[in-house]
Amino acid sequence: MKKIYLLGFIFIHLTAMSQVTIRNILQNKYTLSAVQSSVIAQSNYTPYPTSPEQWKAQVPDSVLKHLIKEAELELKFNFEPVTAAVALTYVRTGDRTEHANISFAKRAVLLKFILAESVENKGRFMEPIINGLWSICEESFWGVPAHISNTGLPDVDKPVVELFSAETAALMGLTDYFVGNKLDKINPLFRKRIYSETNRRVFEPMLTQSGSYGWMSKTKPVNNWNPWIMSNWIMSTLLLEKDNTKRALMIHRSMVGLDSYLNSLGDEGGCDEGPSYWFAAGGSTYDCLEMLAGATKGLVNIYNEPLIQKMGAYIYKTHIGGKYFVDFSDADPQVVADGLMIYRFGKAIQDNNMISMGNWAYHTYNYEQYSFKMNRENFYKPRFVQNLLTIQQLPVYNNVYEQPKDIWVSDVQVMTARTESGLYLATHAGHNAESHNHNDVGDFIVYANNEPVIIDAGRGNYTARTFSSHRYELWFTQSEHHNLPIVNGKGQIAGRNYQSNLVQYVKNPLESSLTMDIAAAYDSAAGIKSWSRSVVMNRPKNQIEINDQAAFVSKSNQVQQVFMTTCSIDTTQKGMIVLTTPSQQSFQIKFNPKNIKLSITFPSVEGAEYSSFKSKWNNHPIARVVLNSDNIGQKANWQYVISPKVNK
């Protein structure tokens, strides 16, 4: 008998995840004295255009006209105050939107005004600028109530630095930079107030109490908050701080702070929060590195570090196609990728795939139609300004963007695979204590030619419950609403100990597969001894196979296998579920129908947490298909085969 050996790749994961690895890349490479000797003084720091002539030389006329038009549309905007009642809404009802609608809008509109005034230089936007600036300075807190525990109202004697107070500090710096001289002509107290408020609310707390913030931890993993805040701290420092000693100290401290995020990553640079959060995490890390390099005359440069290169590559590794990205955890399924930032990041790390993706994203989605409209949640303001200066740097688009065929990101245990015919699979192992966690160990998603077939529903709207002890009461966080088994009425449990074991990734010319034991992700009450799940992309057959083998404590068990989809569903054929996408692609899920009862339900889209599901999937409802099996013995196995439906 002839034996056939397939040359391929096998990876067996035995090490723990979500641990801090003390790399300290930045602080080990760059001392405070090195930063002090290289950082550009505030008076000489001119990263952006400051006159109409400079803007015209660096940014296309069509974009400049668009910026002015956007500002003109806001000339009647009312910079309304944040009242006590509005601030208390979060602790009273759990709603975050009333405060956000006021606070975020004020900041987005102020940015429009200062850019338009700098571009045009006619003075007609100065009156709304001073009103907006003063209104924001008068706020008791620059952040959002959800980020100050359960007080609702801030303690003004104890400023808290969080995402949006840091964002506001950067906006203060941009305001001073672009229109500071004009503010002085109206009243010199404006610029004095800008520095005073930023220093009191951000600079001093960061210098004296940053160790008290969880997102600055040196011993526990930190998430996107860290690089996002660091990027805004760097920006506000560079634009506002004139004291050279303090300026260098804050820049160096921000580098030490950013090390905490880099230490939190696995060696593959994977983002356990998912691709949509990568723009706040990996993307903000790049924002930091870009500004640090510019402000130190090129001294700070770690783009040759493998960790940074892999962190950048993650974004194209998890791109399905079009607007769709792999959306495990709280990640959103659809994202309009920031092509201009991706392009610059790719250039910095010399990654041609990333460069191509950035160019593709910019030209495919006509970037002006998305970011240049500056919606009321326009974050990453320093990045936005730098993006404006990138447009003319882009090469001619040649329609080349090749997506990887097979991906394995070992530190977050995510596998993706695609076929020439457009069939796409993503699955992951991991554990149930990831940042923005869902209980979803062993979940998988299937797409066909960039259309969803079997989905991870994603997240709902953030409310007080989302990040509380009641988080896992929300259906979208539960394993019962992922493509996973429910065993004896029990789903998976949240916590670091609830994880996959015996994880093995295989890649060869015939298949890509991820095998794992998911039993430990469930409570002992589920009565599972072992549950081996193998998720396979079978290339010769152009199909996906889910193979489950289980052993139970009890002699009689109940198992329900869930499939989440936005397709139309046909269950008229025994042993087959037919899913049809909006473009009329049809796929079949084949299974052994013996002792199977099938049901279809539709998760709630009503209420504060769920309303976004009405539109999240292009206005298609999310259906939950459940295969119910009773009286299962102590050992059992199932196979589900997903393939294009062939009409006979």
C-alpha cells in the first residue's frame, strides 16, 4: 500500500496566552537623556501646514474645498453645555448616547472650524471657534461618564485621564497650533486657558498618578486604551508644552507607557479585541511611533522590530473582503478601513501587502465620502490631519491587492483560510477572558465572495450593562448565540480558566484546519469530559467541515448546535439547511438528521443594547438555527459539511 505524505505546517499550542512579556522595546532603546537631546522645541515644531499656500501645496484642492464646505454647514451649530442631568443619565438609565451626542459633536465641529480657518485664513470661522473652545474648557469633565465608575458627576479636584479627555487634549493642541495667533489677537487668555486646562486635566495627572490607571499597568495586559491615550498625550505635549524639560519627560513617559501595550501583545502581534479595534490599538501605536519619529528628528524608530511588523500585518490578515473583517469578540463585522493610515504604516514597516491594502481601501471607498465628512464621532484627530497630507503621496492605483490564502495568528489562536472560488473560513480557539470578550471558544464564520453565510453577530450598543457584572446576560456575548454547541442546557462561561486545550493548527496543500478541545470552556455542570472540535477548509472538495467528538459524564445528554446567519433559510430537505445570500449564492449545511429536531428563532433587536442589530448586517435580520439532539449516550460525534449548493 502506497503511503502519501503531505508536506505542510503543524502548530501545537501549549503555552498560556494573555500574559505580559517584558520587552520594554522603547525604554530599553531610548533613554530620557536621548529624548531630551533630540526632541524638537515647541516653537520649532511645525508638523502641519499653517497657511493657505502651504495647504494648497500639500493637499488636493478638492479636499480643501470639502473641508471649508463642511465647516460652512456647521456655522449655526450650538455648542450646548453638558448639564448635570445629562451627565447623570448614564448612572440613572445606563444610556451613553445623550452625553456622547453633545460632547462628541462639539469636538468634531470645533475641528472642522479650526481646519477650515487655517485653510482659508479669512477669519470668518473665528467666532464659532472661540465659542466652541470656551464651551469645552468650561466642561467639568472632558471624558464620558461611563469612564468614571458610578459617580456620574466628576470630582473636579481629582481629574481622570481616559480616552476622551486625552482626545480633547489633542484637540486643544491642534486648536492652539492652527489658530493660536488669531486667538491672541482676540484675547490672549484663550491660549492661556488652553494650556491651563490641558495641564490640569491631562499633563499633571499623567505625570503624577498614571500608575493608578489600569490601562498603564506594567503587570497585567492592557488594551487599545493605552496606545489611543498615548497618541493623544504625545500630540498635546508636542503642540502645547514649551518647557523643554517637562516636554522631554512627558514624551519619554509616553514611550514607557506605550511599552505596556507592546508588552501585552503576543509574539505575533495579534489584537484579541478584533480588527475593528485594531484601528484604536495597532493603528494608534503607529500614530505614536509616527509622531515620535517626527518629533525626535528620526531618533525614535522601531519599525524594524518583528513585533511592530506583525502587529501591522494583522489588519490585512483578518480582512475578509470589501468592508468585512473577522469579527470575534466585540469587533464590528463591517469597517471602512482607514486606507491612508494603513498605507503609511505599510511604508514604515516596508510591507507591500499593507501598502497595497491601504491604496486599495482609499480608492475603493473614495475616502473623502467617509472620513472627510467628519461625523460626530470623529476620533483619532491627529491621524485625521496627517491623513490629509498623505493623499498626494499615494501612487497610481494599479488594482493590485492580493489577500493571503492561509493565516494563523498563534498568540490569539485565529485561523483564516480562503479558496480560489471565494469560500472563506475563520475560526479561533483562545479563552473567555479576552479584551471585549464574548464566550466563543471554538466559534467559526463562513463567507462566500465577501458575503456572510454563517456569522458572528458582533456587538450591540454599549450601555452600563455592557461592561458590568451583567455583561453576559446580553445575548450577543453568550456562546448560546455563537456557532457552538449548547450542552445539557449549558453554554460557555466567562473567565481565564475557561479555554481551549490541545490546540493544533495544520496547513498543507489539501486543507487548513484548527483542532481544539473546547470542554474546558464550559462549566462542569455541562457534564463534558472532552469535546474535540475540528474546523477544516477542505480545498479539493471546496467545502468546510465541522467535526465534533464528545465524551460525557452522564449516560443521557442533550446537545444543541447553533448556526447564526443573515441568509434566507430553507429547511425543507431532510438533513440539510440551505442558506441563500442576498446575491442569491446558495450554500448547504449537511448533517445526519437522525434524532434531530430543528428550530429557528430571531434574537431580540429591541432595547438600548440591541437596536444596532437592525442595521448592522445591511438591514438583514439575524436568525438563530438550532439543531436539537436528545438522549445522547456517553460518547457521540457529529459532522456538519458546509458547501456551495449544486442544483440538480
